[in-house]
Amino acid sequence: MKIRKCDRCKNPYDPYEMEINNDCANSLGIVNMDMRDNVCSGVYYDLCPNCMGDLVAWMKLNEEE
Ligand SMILES: [Zn+2]
């Protein structure tokens, strides 16, 4: 498997799958949307398990509503 490098902390990491909102993820994509909800552009980031965990906690993505 390919070793990845975290775009946030720059540490290398092995590919992983983390459950987020009942699905699996190991990187992050952010899209820009206009005021009519059309996707204009997007960027993708590789995140290590620690940085992805920090993001999930900060966004409260796995919390029940
Ligand atoms: Zn990281």
C-alpha cells in the first residue's frame, strides 16, 4: 500500500478507513458552492488519522442529532 503524507501536520501515515456519518473515509474534500447550491470548484486533502479525528470532533460529524 502507498504511504500517504498528511496535508495538515505533514506526518506520513498508512491508508486507513474511519467511520464518518456511517460511511468510511481517509481523506477530505471541500467544495465551493454558489448561492444556488451549484458546486463551483473543490480541493482534496490527505489527512492522517489524528488530524481526521480532530476534524470529526471539531465538526461534531459523528454526534447524534
Ligand atoms: Zn495529520
